[in-house]
Amino acid sequence: MSGLTAFEHVQVAALDGVEQAGLLAHMIQRTGLDPCHGHVAALASMATCPILSLGRSHWEQAAAALDDPLYFIEIADPGE
């Protein structure tokens, strides 16, 4: 988490209420993502903010199942 301070804007958030829980369930059902990745995708979709990921292809497959765009940015592994 300490590496997140290098970014100008970062959002780490929990679900807030029944509506967001419903969106999470819908995201998992539409994309086939596991609950953790579904949570990330649902929050990014609601906030219209990108997902930072080491693996672009994982998110491309999920985004293809959605009507609205899912934004993601592939980052380099800081350990490499």
C-alpha cells in the first residue's frame, strides 16, 4: 500500500449499502469474476476510475462482458 502514495489520486473503498452490494452481485454474474475482483470492478465502474493491474488480459475479458466501459491500466511489477 505504501506505493500508492506515488499516485495523485487513489481510491480504496468498501461497499456502501444494498445498492452497491447488488451492483457487486451483478458484476460477478456478468463477468464471471471472483468476489474480490468483482468488488474491484464494481467500485471502479461506479466511480468511473481505472483499475491498476499487473495483468491487462484479466480485465479485458471482464470488460468485454459489460455494456459500460471498464477502465484499467497495466502497471509494471515494482519488484522487477
